Amino acid sequence: MSRRFRILGDPIGVFGLALVVLVVVGALGAGVFAQHDPTTLDVRHRLLPPDWDHWLGTDHLGRDVFSRVLYGGRIALFVSLVSVGLSLAFGCVLGMLAGYGPRWLDNGFILVFDAVRSFPTVLFALALVTLIGPSLTTIIVIVVVTSTPLYGRIVRTQTLALQESEFIQAARSIGARPPRVLARHMLPNLIGPLLILASMDIPVVITIESGLSFLGLGVRPPTPSWGSILNDGYGFIRDTPWLVIAGGVPIVLTTLGFTFLGEALRDIFDPRLQRMQ
């Protein structure tokens, strides 16, 4: 069985893929599936239990919770994909420069990577939110700054291991310049494992976004977010538990989906973990 179809033979991989597809379809199709506007207030119908008109009930301002969950998925996926994508891009560039460049450049990048990683992420997030205010941009900057050193270190290690390989030496011997060696020969051998790691980092970023929004440090109201839905329901948890359930279940399902999918992809593409045929 080829690699592209091998995941269909892994029950955990199929389950993870199904959850990811469910979340992505729900987020992209929010405008189609949502029964109500997620920001429309209707105080007369506040805190309604789930029914046929409001599948997940309404919150303390009368907003339809099901619609807010769908549109909150858009925010979660947007923040996670943009943040992880930028972190991966910056980490690849800096890591390859560190591993392939001169020793002084390598030492400089390692010093920066270690300095950034040693600073507590929570304190950095609180400081940045205080300086520039809560927003989607703030969350993306926090994730990119704290995640880039992780990807950079991994790419640096792999670059150091690959630069003495025969195909790299052959490219050098025919006069290939460093940018061509890195882009045409080094990067294709690095990107596979990094994409698997990135897929497993997406739920981490979603959790960060939801946590900051829960604390009031993420997206600004009335923009729907899974974290803000949890925050809205926290004060009414004894009387209206469906608000907390509606905000928490999508986070759990998304985390499980991307984690299981990443584990399945790792088992498929990592030759050390492949089963003997």
C-alpha cells in the first residue's frame, strides 16, 4: 500500500483525519451551517437550553451558541495555521543558515534561540498583550516568537547532519552556490518531518488562543472564540452547563484530531518507525 493510502489502514489515523475534516468543514462552512448571526444580541431569549432553533442554546446575551462555535472555529484555525506556518518558515530559514553558515553565525543564532526559549511563554504573552493590546495579531506574534526557535533548532541539527552527505557534496563539487544547495537539495529532505511536527503543534496553538481569549487577552468581543465561549459560560456553569460544554468540546476534538493525525503521519513517513513488510 502506498504512503498516501496507508493512513486509511490505521484506525487512529482515520479517526484523527475524520475529526480534522469535521472541524475544517464546520469552520469553512460556518456561513452555510450557522442558523443565526453569531454577534446578534437577543436578551429576551438569553440562556435558552438547546432546542431545534438553537442547537446549543443561547448565551447570557441571547446569542446563538452553535453559530458562535462554528465561527470560533474559523478564528482558531486561522490563528493556528498562520502562526505555525510563519514559525515553520522562519525556523527553516534561520535553522539552515545556522547549520550551513560559518561558526560565528551558528553561535549567534543558538544564543538567540536559547534566550527566547528560556523566557517563560506566559510572562512574554502577558507583557506583549500589555504593550500592544489583545488581538489576533498579538496572539500570532506570541506564537511565532516563541515557536520559531524550536523549529530553528531542529532544522539546524538536521542541516548539520545532512551537509556532509554525498548528494550535498556532489552539488558543491559542480559549483552549486549555498542558496541553491539549501533550497534545492537541503530543504526537501527537511520539510517532511517538520510538517508532521507542525501538524501536532496546531492544537497547541489553538489551546493558547483559547486560553488567552478565556482570560480576556485574545480576540476582542464580540468576535466569537472558543475561549470566550468558555469564559461566558463560566459564570453560569451551575445553571447552564451547555455553554462550557459547547466551548470545551471543540477544543478537545480538534486537539485529538490533529494529534492522532500527526502520530499516524509520523508512523508512515519516519523510516525508523515503519513496520517490516
